[in-house]
Amino acid sequence: MTFSIIARCARTGQFGIAVSSSSPAVAGRCAFARAGVGVVASQNVTDPRLGPLGLDLMDGGSSAAECRDALVRTGPFPEFRQLAVMDRHGTAAVWSGARTLGCHATAVRRNVASAGNLLANATVPDAVVEAFLASDPSQELGTRLL
């Protein structure tokens, strides 16, 4: 089981990511953010090269959707990947390959997105996003992500 949330604080412009998984040390392979650029979550069958590549693409002007599409075309086995990408404007794009493991789902709103695989049910990402949106926007982003 893995699920993640990526977000941008509309008040500060800060980016953040939180991930929960049965896989040890998952954040070292899945969670990537760069100030003023965006955030990338690469999960399921991970390829840690995709996070820095995605951030470089967005730093060069790619939108979240353009970045996601390029990452899907990059490297082997995209059918096993799950991606969530957000650009500097708070626009998100997600991908779940056809062979993403188990019950999987995504949810996208302005400034927030969530993705998960091997979930108990497909409502988890929606619940994660709704909880973030219901949080107090004056709180620090890290607090809101948790």
C-alpha cells in the first residue's frame, strides 16, 4: 500500500509532499520537490530518476501535463508507474499505468493531488484531498499535509 499527497500553499507558494507506504524509506525514492518549480511523486514500481527529471522539465518551462507525459515516455515499464506532478502554478497532472498494482486511484484539485495503489478502496485519494482542502490555510503547509 502506498498513497501520497502533493500540494502547493496558495498563501506562500511553498510546495510539499507526504507519502505513506508499506515500503521502507519510500520517500527517498518517491518524493521530490524544488522551491519555485514544483513537486513530483513517483510511486508503485518506482524509478527515482523520474523525480529530478520532472523537476528539471518544469524548471525549463514545462507544464505539469507536459512533464507527466514526458515522464511516461521516459524509461522502461511506464505501465507499472504511478505519477503525480504539480507545477509552479498549482496545476497537477497524474498517471496510473495499466499495470499499477491492486486497487489504485488518483484525485486532483487546484493546488493539491493524491495518488495511491494497493489501497483498501478507491476513495482514499479523494479523502486525502478533501481533508487537505478542509484544513486551515493559515497553518504551515507541513501541518496541513499531515
